[in-house]
Amino acid sequence: DAEITQSPRHKITETGRQVTLACHQTWNHNNMFWYRQDLGHGLRLIHYSYGVQDTNKGEVSDGYSVSRSNTEDLPLTLESAASSQTSVYFCASSSPGLGYNEQFFGPGTRLTVL
Amino acid sequence: GDSVTQMEGPVTLSEEAFLTINCTYTATGYPSLFWYVQYPGEGLQLLLKATKADDKGSNKGFEATYRKETTSFHLEKGSVQVSDSAVYFCALIGMDSSYKLIFGSGTRLLVRP
């Protein structure tokens, strides 16, 4: 069955370190998204991509970057981790041809920056 | 810009009680509206959706009606179960076809036996 996976599921790192969170989907979806979830804020969009070599900034993109070299993967990089980036991160994907633009979510990565 | 406002939680109910979680939105035109559910330790799952005014989305006993006149999409269930305990998110995708979901802050539901 098609799915979307994230790794690692849990990560503890130190301030200033570079961290990369992986997202892999087998739906063959063109659209991929990264969100962070914080109490009281719901989910906020960090970056998104509509296809290979396409990336766009979302609402809270400062301190994050993404690259899209193939359809299946959209890794999220924290260039220099900060304590404010402690959060739960979700990856999602969707297809323009899918009815109602439904997004499918991964299980999440809990990141703690000490 | 587009936005979604949900009622504050947590909402605590006894099993078999009636549930309403309020959701209102601000957007131009006719956005698509969604309810997502997040069970403990899991990602979000689509619960139901509606894409035009007066549409009713339904799934697993939950319902929500797209009300253009009140810009609302309230979630209801006639009889909740303990297994419905989760966080519920209202969301929209605007008419600019950007495929980007805009979420409310989420409402935690706790159902007691």
C-alpha cells in the first residue's frame, strides 16, 4: 500500500547543530508539505513543493530549508537548530488530480533542541 | 488572509453525549473545508470534507455542513464514544488553488466512560 513515512520519529539535538528530517511518500504525489505543530497554534506551514526542483516558503520558513530532487522525497533541514524549533513536525502530500485536494499526513517527528 | 477559528478546548463529555465543535472561517469566495482528526501519537487523518455551500460532509457518525451565510463548518456527532477522544482540526484550502491547508488551532476532545 502507498504510504508516507518520516524519520527519525524522535530526535534530540543541541542548539546550533544542523538537523535533517526525512519525508518519503510512495503515492507519487506532486505536492509535498512540511508543517510544525505547537500547542495553541495548530499546524503551521513551513515549506512546500509542487514538483521536482520546486520549493516555496510557507508561513514560518525562517531557519528551515527544503530541496526536491525527486518526486518521493522532501527533506527538511534546520541549518542551525534553535530551542524555538522544538516542535512536532509533520510531512504531507497531495496530488492536484486527487479529489478535494486531500492531503495525506505522515506520523510525525518529535524534535527537541536543547 | 484566509484563516480558521475553532472553539477552545479541551471538551470533556460522557460517552453517548452529543458533540459540537465550532469552526468559523475567513476566506474570499468558496474555499474547500475539512475536518482532520489526530489520535494520540499519530499523524492527522481526514475525517470529512465539503467543497461548496450547503454540502454536508459525513464519516464515522460525524457530520459538518458548509454554511456560507455564517462562514461556519461546525462538527457534530450524536453519540460520542471513548474511542473518539482525539484532537480535531478544522481547515480550509482557499480558492487560489494553492493546495495549501490553513488550520485552526485544534480542539481536544476527551470522552469519559
